[in-house]
Amino acid sequence: MLSTFLASLFFTPTTHSFTPKQYLQSDMDELIELLDANGQPTGQSCLKSIAHQQGLFHASVHIWFYTTNGQVLLQKRKHTKNIFPGLWDVSVAGHISFGEKELISAIRETEEEIGLTVNEKDLKYLGTSRHKNEHANKLIDFELHHLYISLLKAPFSNLKIQETEVAAIKLLSIEEFKAELRNNSTNYVPHGADYYSRIVNAIQKALTTN
């Protein structure tokens, strides 16, 4: 079963060395909202760079796109990214801006990162996933991911990546994706076995009900 082999995966967070000044120069900063221990917005704003330096809890969106023939869209993170540079990751992801609703953030990030316009009805909400990754020089990424899946209706050739954030995109069949997670997990952002199992299961269920 998928959950069986995914449960056997072990991901080791990558360690990077850079100073706070380098962090601000190498990754786009933005104003985000801090969360309380229950994942609720506090109304307190903070720069993303500060949140990462101090390990403050904040929110992001993850949108996984899939095709009618059972392929998953993946993006490769730019090598200049401070967190997991050069690794394959979720189709679209980004921080929720201060005062922004999760769904609006998901729509905005999709247009920014892959040049695709989607609406509220295109996005199926799966819930949240909490992750904390500790890196070198006190960089701690403590996030509550709001998870979505969506059918990719546009041709792959029509997608336009945000070159400052995304190095490349590709489509893999679900079976190829599962094999990659099993055999080449170090090429992927270490979201964890439960996370990936949840996403794959949701996509497979959506394919059988559409």
C-alpha cells in the first residue's frame, strides 16, 4: 500500500550556511501574519525573513495540480532559494500575506508562479499540515500549510514559470512520482511520508470521482 512504502521513507533536512544579511538579499521578503499555537491568525505582522530567523509560526499555501491522465505537476525550486534550493516540490507554494485569506493567496500564487489563472471552484481544500524545519544559522521555517489540489485544465506548454522563484516544472505520472519518493527522496523537499501519502491519495480519489 502507498502508506506502507511512504511510511518507510526517511527525509533528512538540508543544512545551509548564510547570514541574515545574505538571507534578505537572496530571497524576496514580504509581510506575513503570525499564528498562535492553534494555527489561528494573531493580527501581528512580521517580515518573512524575521519569522524564519526566529522560528515564528506562520502560514503558507500548497497547491498540487494533476491532469486527467494521472500526472502530477512538480516544480523545481530555484538554486538561489534559502530553503531547500534545487529540490523538487509542490506544484505551487507561497506564504500567505498579512491580512490575506488562504484561498486568495492560493489563487495569487498560482498566477505568479506558473502563469495560470484559477478560481475558487477550481481548488479543492484538503485541510492543513504543520511542519517545522531547522536550518543552519538559526533559520527555522515553522509553517502551517493550507493544502489544495486542482485539476490542471491548461496545456502544460501554456504554463509560464516565475523565473525568480522557480527553476523548472515537469509532469510525472502518479506511479513515477511514487517511485521517485521511494528511490530518490533526497531530490524532493522533505515534507514527510504522511504529507505525501495524503496528497497522492487525495489526487487518486479525485481522479476516480471526476
